[in-house]
Amino acid sequence: MQLDCVLYEKVCKFLWEEWDPIGVNASACPNDEYNSHAAGLIRLVHNGGDAATVAKRLEQIETEDMGLGMPQDNEQHMKVAEKLIRLMRG
């Protein structure tokens, strides 16, 4: 799968505006904080990942990759995952 640059930018923006598990989008931080997770999430959805699978991956990113400890509300992960899938699948 060749990564679509427009889709990549949309997903990066989405992660910054809609997901933001560490709450940096309200600060003066660069808006690329979550870009490293975009390609993997795009591949996951492209390969047929459903909302539950994407929500689980978001949880893993937060707890394992970012070391944030206990996962946040699973319902929130599901909402974000569903929105991300809608964004990607149009």
C-alpha cells in the first residue's frame, strides 16, 4: 500500500484535534505530536480493521507507546475510532 499524502495529512490533523490523549493541542506545541502513529492507523483501517480493533490500537498507543498508564475511557476510544474510520472511508 502506497501512503496517500492527503489522507496522511487528514489523519494527522484528526489525531491532533480529535484524539490528543496527552492534551497538547491546546498549547503552543508543534502540531506533529501524533504524526508517527498516523501511518500505522491508516494501514490498520486499510486492511479491514473495524472500530473495536482501531480503538484497541489507540489504547495500546496510549498505554504502551506513550506510557500513560491505565487506559482512558474505552467508550471514548470507540468514538474516536469510529470517526477515524468515517474520515478515511469517506
